Amino acid sequence: MTAYVIARLVTAGFDPDLVAYLRTIDATLAPFGGRYCVHGATIERLEGDWPVGDVILLGFPSIEAARAWYASPAYQAILPLRQAHCQGDVILVAGVAEGHRGVDLLTARPSA
């Protein structure tokens, strides 16, 4: 099942370290089937208090592939370049099966 790495990051600009990170990250994604779904798009807040920052959404064929990418020596080698210049949050979340519907959550709850 598809998995996603979601980041909300704030950066002060594209310094040389961040440029090096951006030039290198694609090569770290490829061996794990990772791809950009969203990259730095402007958000439109519909509800709530979404914090300031760029949204990055990476898709992977499985949660195992996403974990393996994040832990890979290639990504770990460039991760400090981003962390030194970007603040924010990064999470990993499992996707749902093809054809999933909202009502499907009710089948897991006997009292619903």
C-alpha cells in the first residue's frame, strides 16, 4: 500500500547547503520508488490554523520503502544539509487501499 512522507518546512533562503540538498535528493528517492506529489506549493487554508511553511509530499510504493529511503545512507548523508537550514515537521503515514471510501472506517467500529 502506498505511503507518504509529508513535510511542512520553513527556510530562510536557498543557501549553498540547501541547493546541494535539492540537487542530490532525487537520486536518493529513485532506488525506493519515491516521487514528489507536492513540492513547495502554496496552500489554501480551508479550516484551522495551518502553520506557515512549504508543503512537501513524497509518495512511495510502501511504508517499508519510505522507511528504507529515510534510513538509507544516501539520504542520511544529505539530511543534515536540510536540517541546518529548514525548520518544521516531517511525518510518515500509510495510505489507503485503492477504492477506499469514508464509510470503510465504520466497518472497523462495531458500534457504528
